[in-house]
Amino acid sequence: MWDDNRDGGLRPMDAEQLREHAHKMPGYLRGILPDSAPNHPESLEDIFNDVRAKILPGVTHWQSPNFFGYYPSNSSIAGFLGEMLSAGLNIVGFSWITSPAATELEMTVLDWLAKLLKLPDDFLSAGEGGGVIQGTASEAVLVVLLAARDRILRRVGKKALEKLVVYASDQTHSALQKACQIGGIHPENCRFLKTDSSINYALSPDVLREAIAHDVSNGLIPFFLCATVGTTSSTAVDPLLFLGKTAKSNGMWFHVDAAYAGSACICPEYRHHIDGVEEADSFNMNAHKWFLTNFDCSALWVKDRNALVQSLSTNPEFLKNKASQANMVVDYKDWQIPLGRRFRSLKLWMVLRLYGIENLQCYIRNHINLAKHFEGLVAQDPRFEVVTPRVFSLVCFHLLPSQNNEDHGNKLNHDLLDAVNSTGKIFISHTVLSGKYILRFAVGAPLTEERHITSAWKVLQEEASTLLGSL
């Protein structure tokens, strides 16, 4: 790419300039890459040069020790090696016969992980349940919602679709809303129930029971409840035991989404956050978030695998002969949306073996301790406020406005986010809680150390001083 020179000529644009312009111009690659693929092979050296000059300047580096945005997406040597093996073998493991090892290793490692999380035996492959690797938590919630939908419609009749109601908190990931759209659930029957700071943005069992009673009295059919352990917004933890009992008493499918925080529950001191999971019909965590397993690897467990298959299988003989289902081999194509699937269990298998449980627990604890350190730094500066209790390794905080004006505070924190991220030194993200614009600082990159936390806090303080000084 080229830049105008003051003397009227053109000069090559360096990487820093390209990065600056790229942030201002979405679609920048279209202007610097050819319109069509080359007719003849190009050298690897030329391709790598283009990667350095054109691709990397437009990449947000999720593996950087200074990445504190969203939630982590861990990479590791073990995960990378598993990914390489999977790519090299390049099997398409849609059924057992296409590569028996792919199916059987997946069953084994998901049983390992289920035992590590102390999930109920009902989720293990030896019984009527089992685990499957989905691409993302979005896929996981979609397939269980479809299974729940079809289970209830078999009981009440297909014409009752317009009466089916889904429940979750207003902190639930938008993936549930998307699943409802795909699953044909009427938008007006999606209940995203209001939460507030009084119970740290968790879903209130009383609010849920009231909503269910109201819907039943109006002739609607409650059929699906999604609870979250570690919400995207603030790591709120829904009370699984109470919600699960309510779901069971109303004949609903109960799904637990622990996409981010599930990894922490391999540590005994954090396992209590999923107490009540025994009431769930399905449970999901993303090994590709905080478990050193390269994207994508989202683990889903169900108590009744036939409920998935009855919704997703295209095998008419299987669907007719329910009595023989228990004796059939697992074909994972019938547990997911696509038919084809990669050998993703290799990554998880290598992570568990090359690191071991103790090292994985230490890894999680270290990030949580680093988040505690950041939380302490925020608490020491009277200009800032920690907004919600830190549960895992996310700190939600904001810069207090100089005047008691919520709108001013929202703009101030929006400006602070932009200023901090524009330095290129760190990356953070935001959420909105009770109408307030809140900054999120999520610790979880594999290389992050205390010195990176300290440096990040210095950047935040400096940019805050500049903003407050300009008011």
C-alpha cells in the first residue's frame, strides 16, 4: 500500500501506518489485494511478505499477553499439535465407520472431562447420555433447543409450535435468541427475564416461576430453560439447583451454558458454581476458551442422546426402530447440525495428556489471581469503581464521572475505552449493566503475567487522567 508524500510523490506505507489506516477503513484489504487469484504459483516468501505487510496489521491478536477483551481464546503447543495432526489426517468423521478412532476418542476424552468436572454419571457415554464436540456454544444451544422442541411437540402435537416458550435471563448470550429464530420459536415467546445488581445479575427463581405461571395461565407451553454459569457480560452465575427444580416440575428441558466458566470448575474450589447440574438435561463448556485447546472445541453433554438423534438424524430406519437405538454405534453426524466433522478430539486429548490435571488447574488459578490483582489496583484509585463482584477472571469496572450524570459517565467510559484501545498497547471491551457503560477486563491469554496487568493499569490511569483533565 502507498501513502502520499509531501513532495508530491508516493512512498511505501509502513506497517504502523497501515495499522492506523486499517482501523479507520473497514474493507482495507480489498484495495491492496488483487481482484482475482493468480494463474501461476507464487513463492512462499512472497506470500509470507504479504502476510506480514497486509494481513497481520489487520489482526486482533487474541494470544497477546495484553489482550483483555471479550473472553480468552486459548492456544497452546498441545492444542496446536493436535490441530496439526487433525489437519494432516484430514478425516471427515461423520460416522463411526468413516474413522472409528475419531468417534471413540471423542467419547473417551469427553468422559474424561466430564469426570474432571464431576458431572453426573448420566452424562457419561456408558449410559443413555454422552458428550459430543460442537464447533461453538451457539451450536450446542441450538441442537439441544431443537431436541427439546421436538420432544415436547411429540407429546402435544406439531401444531402447538406457536405456544412454546423459552426462558433465560437478560444476561444470556444472544446465541440463544439466534437458536430460537432458527428453531421457529415465535419471538414473542422468548422470555429474557430482567436481572439487576441486587443478586449480581443472576436469574431469580421467583421471577422465573412468576413468568411461567403467567404463561401457563394464558395457555402457553413452557418447554426450555437456559441457565448460565459465567455470563458474557459480567460472569453472573445463575442458581442452577433452584432453576433446575422449577424446570423439572414444569416438564421443561434445562440447559446449562458454562461456555467460559466451565473450565474453572475443574478446580475444587470453583466446582460449587455448577452445583445443581444434576438437574440439567444438557451442559456445555468451551474448551477453546480457557482450557488451552485451539478453536474450535465446544464440549456438550446430554443425558438422553436419543433426544438429539430423534431431531437431527436423517436415518429413517433408526427413527422407526427405537428399540434398537441403544445397541447402535454412535454416529456423531446425528448429534450436530452439519454432517461432516473434523477430528477435534485430538486437540483435547493432547491438552489433557501433555499438561495434566494439576497444571491445568494451576493455569486457571493463576489467571484468577491476576484478575484479583487488577481488581485490587482498581479499588485503590478513587477515580474508578469495581461494578460487580469478581467471580472468575473478569473485572467489570468504570471511571467515575466528575459530575453526577449517568449520560456523562457513559460517554466518559466510552471515550476511555476508545483511547485505551487506540494506544495499541492493550485491548479491552465493554458491556452495559443497569444502563451504565461498563469496562470489561478479562484475564486469560496464555502468556499474561503480573507485569502485563501492571502495565495495562498504567495505560488506563494515564488515559483516564488525560480525559478528566480535558473536561
